[in-house]
Amino acid sequence: MSKLDRSNILWESIRMFLVEHREAILKQRKEAARFIPPELDEQALEEMSYILQEALELEQPVLATYAGEYEEKQFCGFIDKIDTLGKYI
């Protein structure tokens, strides 16, 4: 019977990964990478509202930065409608 070489314990543990463990680790890493947008204070919300309303009235394009699932995203375009209750433009 041969003796196991225990000098590389990391290799031994990697060899024993089950598919379920690998999937759980990947899911956990994906959740940790999720982007959480910062909370805006009242002044920032008022400024944003003013800029959006002005862009709508003057038919000017705006560059909007919004929260994607894993990072900030940007969109440039014209505003057709502002829905304050639904919180979308």
C-alpha cells in the first residue's frame, strides 16, 4: 500500500471538489459581485429631477447613469415621458 503525499494539501482538496460545491461557490461569487447603487440624498434627487424636467421641456438629450446588475451603465437619449410614481423615464 502506498503512502499519500500530504505535502500539498491544497491539491488534495481541489481534487475532491463536488459539482454541487463548485456551483455553490460560483453562485456566491456572482452574488458578491452584484452592483449596489449608492443612496441619493434629497438634494441630489432634486437636482436630477430638475435636469430631467428641463431636458424634457427643451427636447435636449441627456446622459443617464443607472444601475445595471453588476456595474453602472450609461444611456444617452431624449426623454419622452417622466413617470414619478413608477420612477422611470
